[in-house]
Amino acid sequence: MNKWITGFVMLLITGACTTTKQVKSENGWIDLFNKRSLDGWRASENPATFSVENGMIVVHGPRAHLFYNGPIKDHHFKDFELSVKVMTTPGSNSGIFIHTQYQQTGWPSKGYEIQVNNSQSDWRRTGSLYGIQDVKEVHVKDNEWFTESIMVKGKRIVIKINDKIVVDYTEPVNAAQFPDRGQKFLSGGTIALQGHDPDSKVYFKEIKLKVL
């Protein structure tokens, strides 16, 4: 093998290793956000609602949703843990969707929304499994970073705010047959971040997922 081919092979190996290191974190956690761009994500409706500044996803603008559509598990997750650093500003509303799928307009119809809201007029507060098991208490403050964690295993959803469990919900076995739920049941899918309205400004960073 000549020097040129040897060098090329080494470059490919090095590149592969670098890519792996950039994607995988410790103990099986995977970074879904590279802190530089929205590569691996797809915005609906009003893409300008989402931008990247100083290693954060800034959500500010008309209604839109940012769906993960990257290569990890072909953006289809079933059992997993998700950990997201979040900071709200006064009067802001947002959310994190799970087991959902891309749709161009409207509120995502598939899967569940986990609420992000510490002071907006909607009484359902951060950590609520929206419309299913809601949280009335305010556990964190605006303008301060907090961790919102979501675990899905089988039919169980556990939501934590800064390591405190605020929701522990087990979905009924026949939930998919409830006509009032539509597609709001566990079936696998991607995750999405919500841009709720032009008066809301919310920040996300360190979006990490562990497949169970």
C-alpha cells in the first residue's frame, strides 16, 4: 500500500472516530444538539422561530415546532431517557414532545407534550404531561437554568424537574382505543421542541438522550 492510500485510510479512520466522539457522551448518553447549528433538526411552519446562539437553541417567534430528524436510531425512539437544560423568560410557554412525528403546520397531533411554562397564563406548569397528568405547582423560576428529564419505558412515563419526580404516569393498555385521545399515546417516534407564540422566549441546551 503506497503512502497516499495509507494516509487516506488513516484520514477516514480518524474522521470516523472524531464523529463518534462528537455524537456519543458518557454512559450511553447521546448529544442530539451539536451546539453550533440545527443540523439534524427540522422546523415546521415558521423556521425563523428557532436559532442558535452561544451553544443554545433560542425559541422566539410565531408558532413552530423543531423536530429531531437526525441519524440516531433513524429519529425513532421508543424506550429512552431524555435530559434537556431549559431556561424560560417571564410569560413564556413552550414544550417538549415525545413519540411524535413531523407535521408541517399546527400543534403536533401524535404523541405527548411535556410542558415548559413557569409563569404564562396557562395553569399547566413545567413538567405537566399536558392534558393527561398536569402539574399546578411551580417548581423552578424564570431566568434560571433547570433540567427537565423524561423517561419512557414500556407504558410508563416519568418526568423530573432538577431530579425531583413531578409526574409518574402509566398509560392504560388500551389507550390507543380511547376516541378522545386521537394519537396521544405511546407508539414510538421522535422528539420536538415547541415555539408557542411570539411573546414567548425560551432557551434549550444540552439535549441528551439515552436509549433504554
